[in-house]
Amino acid sequence: MVTAVEQTVHARLIVTAGLSCDFVARLGYRPEDPFAVRLTFPAEISLDGTEQTWTFARDLLGEGMLAPAGAGDVHVWPCGPHRTMVELHGPEGAAMLRLRSAEVRAFLARSYAAVPEGAEDPRADLASLLVALVGGV
């Protein structure tokens, strides 16, 4: 059985030029939702004092490690060799985060070990599942 992948990442919330806040966030991946990753912020940095989670495509995070990626509410891009930027847009406004690229790469490697790229679609192994269900008949 493949288990969920979780990893803490050091993050910096960039409020304005010269004003930022360092914190520890969590990246999460669940094989039962194979296309998505979750980025969870601790309660102490959220506007309403509760833990907040953003869910977006695992591919977006991987692509954004190499070149600017994203459309809509989530954008990811490399910021030099050691940092990755994540920009989030919601009803309350926008947030700009800087993550350590090594931690993001380690998380992605673990998520791809759990569910390899291209194996996310549960229909991909439908023939094997059907054979198992009907006993090879």
C-alpha cells in the first residue's frame, strides 16, 4: 500500500519590499488524489487564525521548478538555483512565498516514488484490474 507523503518546507511570506515573515509550511501528497499537492500554512500566519491549505496540480509544482508555470490562482517559478517562488491569488488578495528548492525537489521525488508520473490515471491499469476482478475468465 502506498502511503501519503508529507514534508515540511521553510517558507518566507513576502508582504512588501523589505517586509517578510519566515515560517514552516507543509507540502502534502495523497496517492488517492494523484494529480494534486497541498500546501498548508500554519494558523499563526493566516488572516483568520486557522490553518489554511491550497491544493493545486503536482505537475504545476514540478514545472515551476524549471521555468515559470501556472495560470489562474497559482503561479510557480524558479528564483535562482536555491529558491522557488509560489504566488497564490484568492478572494482575500495575493500571497507571494519563497520556498527552498531542495525541500520542494525532495518532496516531489517522494511523491513520484509513491505514484510515478504518468501512472496517476486509475484507468491506466484498468485491464489488470478487470482481470483480477473476474479471475482471469
